[in-house]
Amino acid sequence: MKPMNSRFVKALFAAIAAIAVLTPAAPRAAYPDRPITMIVPFAAGGPTDVIARIVGESMSRTLGQQIVVENVAGAGGTTGITRASQAPPDGYTIMMGHMGTHGAAPAVYPNIKYDPVKDFEPIGLAAGTPILIVARKDFPAKDLKAFMAYAKQNGSKLNEAHAGVGSVSFTTCTLFNSLVGVKPTRVAYRGTGPALNDLVAGQVDYMCDQIVNLVPQIQAGTIKAYAVALPQRSPALPDVPTTKEAGMPEFQVSAWNAIFAPKGTPPDVTKKLNDALLKALKDPGTRKRILDLGGDLSNEAAQTPDGLRKFVEGEVVRWSKALKGAETAEAK
Ligand code: MLT
């Protein structure tokens, strides 16, 4: 066969290239065209999981595709968030982060594999989650003052449950313990969902946890609630005093849970996700489920991507100051 003349070959390639340029790229299928995975960095049944499933359900209706929760627990939530931060930025992997993973974690994990501000596209705040001090129902103290006196006497004999170094329960109880002046045995769980089961069973003595995990058990009387770390009582638990009323005005702290996507997720995708989140947070049924569990939906500024970015920047600074010098290494 006679060799092809080079000018013809060049013309052929030029024609192919021109056709390629002129042929518009296949439009990216309208997002979303398949289910979306939401990584929850703690065990199922805990506060972050509860918030993720409530807003995820409503967002699925708006997006027309299922949001499927995948629980990836470990290292106070940083295992799941690290994995999510490295997922393809295509909108099909998002995550529920919180005050621990995107606020306190850099202060307790010097070698953390992500930057809470730089490595994520913020979608929006899902809910504020006030903190309560709770104990097993037969704990030998009738109120917070008696608890503090007993704790000072019995220090390391006490077992405090938490969800891993850097988690909300660990971080807030680090502050609480230093204010009380107690060094308990700190028992790590993969989330405060399983920790609560052991508290109800009396296997551990106390914990600091997010209200949305606790309301049903407190209302059922299966655990004791000493105080809520807010300036005013929670409408979901009107009988539970504030820390100020209970004699510890200096312990004021509230947590939060928010949705993030990996860095580089396209703006039209993050907008769709934020629109679906805002619609969920305005939906009367969704709001009622969160408010009945004591969740706080008042911080509307942080429900926007820019607002959440600024909020996270402030939280990283706040916790690096608050935890400076605090004993954050796990006792056991
Ligand atoms: C959970 O969902 O288990 C919590 O958010 C854990 C924590 O940070 O205390």
C-alpha cells in the first residue's frame, strides 16, 4: 500500500481537531443524576447522625436524588472528614462536619491532614446544638453543685464518656473538667450514640453532649441532666437549669453541625446543595423535628456558604485559644 502523503495527513488531523472544537462538549448531566453520599464521621444514632438524616431526608426531596448517609467513625471525627475531603469534588460526596472536626481539631491534632477552611467548600450550617452535662440516672449527686463536690472527691474513679479526642463531647468536657478541677478516666467511643447507651446502662458516669442526642432520654428519665451550657433554658427541656442557675456561670458553650463538600466542587453544584439545605431549614416539618430535639436554627448568617466560611474561621481561632494549655492527650 502506497504511503499516505503527509500534507493529506496534516489536513486530516486539522479537520478532526476543528470538528472536536466545534462540537460542544456533552453537557454535564444535570446535577444530581444519582444518589449523593453524605459522610457522617461518627457512629449512627448520635447527634451528628441525627441532624444529617433529618436535613438529608428533606434535601433529597428537593434534589430529586437520595442522600445516603455513610458513617465513617474514628479519631474524634477526623478519619471520616479526611476521607471526605479527598473524595472527587463532583458533588456526589458531601459531609456533616461540626465544632470538633472543623473548629477544635487543628488545636488537638498538630498533624491533621486537612485545613478546616482551605480544603472544603462550605455548603451551610445545619443546626446549632447546645451542650448539656448529663450523668447516669443513679449518680449520687442531686444537682450540679453536688456533682462538682463529688467529682472533686472521686476524681479518676469517675468514668467520663466521649466520642474521641477532638470531638465535641471530648473538647467541651475538657473545659468542664478543668473548671471543676477533676481528672476522670476518659473513655472513648466511636460517637456519643453508643456512649449514651452505656450511660443509660450505668456503665459510665457522665458526659458532655449535644442536646439533640439527649432529649428523648432526659424526657424518659433514663439519664440525669444537670445543666445546659446556655444563657437561657432550652425550650425543649424547660426543667433543666442553665449552668449559671446551677452554679457554674463560666461554662457557656454551644456546638454546631454543618455541611461541607470537598474543595473544588463546582459553584453551580454547591449552590444547588445550599438551596436544598435552606429549603429544608425553612420546611415546617424539618424545623419542628430539629427544634423538638433542642436544635438551634437561629444562626441564619452561617447557613450560607460565605457565612459558614467566616464562622469556621472564627471557630478555629476560638478553639485554638480555648484549648491552649488544656490537657487534650487522651488519658487512657
Ligand atoms: C456524634 O455524633 O457522635 C458526636 O457529634 C460526637 C461528638 O463530637 O461528641
